Amino acid sequence: MRLWNGCTPDSEHQRAYVRGLEDASAFLKSFIEEIEEYYSDEKTDTDETKKGGELEPYIDVTRIRELDTIPQKEYDLRKLIQLLKEINICYREKCYFGTILLVRALIDHVPPIFGMSKFSEVANNYKDSKSFKESMKHLEESCRKIADQHLHCQIRKSEVLPNRTQVDFKNDVDVLIAEIFRILKT
């Protein structure tokens, strides 16, 4: 330990200052190396991230706002809008079980808007473009199966957790929400 007094030359203060900066630099470099080594997987969200590093929402917020502008006539859209908001929260927080289960809840919730009682009827019988029907069949066949796997599978000796890729039905869900808006805005 070095003691300083009024007689300590300025050059000694300068050397101590430079040594302190070097120590601080080495300390910060070790933190950076640790972050790069142990937390690098969180930096891989490149395609779907904003500049701030946060995941893009699963449901485009514009779609939610559009639904919120529809006057409540035949259907109360509060539950639908809340489901969409909660899907975004789960996806943003990387809660992929919650994301896929809420998407499944969404497709189970909306058939009456299409004049149907089950989503399989929407996917197979709704009178719209071939592209719309194909998107809905993808939701019905793939999304429902993945959600059911996570919902109904009991504990096992070894598990693999869902990831962002596995729960990604954003395009098909957007097509669904756009069609709901089109139907209800008239």
C-alpha cells in the first residue's frame, strides 16, 4: 500500500493513475470475455431482432390495433385481443411453451367469426383463396400437433424444449388475423 502526502511528486501520481487505468482495462476485458463466452447464444437473434436486441413481436402490433378499432357488434373481441397481446409477451420473453399453447388457444377461439364451430372446418371449408386455405391447413395440421405434443406429453427421462423456430407460425397467424379484420370491419 502506498501512502501519499503533499511531498509526493506529480510523476508518481501519474504512474499510479496509469496503472489504475491498466488494471481497470484488464478487469473490464475479463468481463467482456466472460459475457462473450457464456452469453453468446443470446446474440444469435439476428433475423428477428430490432436494433435494441429485442425480438420482433410474434403478432404485428398494427394487427392488434386494427382489431381494437372494430366496434363490438356481433363479437366481443377483448379475449381475442388479449390472447394476441399475451402471445407477444410470451414470445418476447422466450416462453415458447406459452407461445405455442396460446397460438393453439387462438385458433380454437376464432372459428365462429368464420361461421364455423371448429378450426378444422375453417381450414377445410372456408370459401376464400387457395392460399388462405393452405395457411389455415398449416396452422391446423402443424401448429396444433406441435402444441398438442407439448400440452399432452407427460414427463419423460429426457426432454427437448421448444425453441423459437418450432413455434414460428407468425406468417400464418398474420394471414388469419388479417382475414378476421377484413370480415369484421364491414
